[in-house]
Amino acid sequence: MINNYVDDAEFKGVNYSEKRLEIGEYDNCTFINCNFSNSDISNITFIECKFVDCNIS
């Protein structure tokens, strides 16, 4: 069972190395200028999401 379902949302300039992205399913979301470096994104499902100018290292 998915606790968190997010659809068609836009996230701008969020630093997920300091604030963890909530576990769940993200469908057709856009992440712009977000920092995912050293983030734990396990148990997160991305479906048709776009990552624009994001650091995902």
C-alpha cells in the first residue's frame, strides 16, 4: 500500500540532501533545480517524472 501518492506536481529548488523526499509514488512530476546528492530515494517510485537541472549524484 502506498502511503503517499503525488500526481502532476512541480518541485523547484528543493535541497533533498537536507530534507528527505517523502516515501511514496510520484507520477508525472517535474523536479527543477533540486539537489538529490547523497539522498536516500529508496522506496520512492518515479513514474514519467522529469528532472531538469537537478543534481542526482
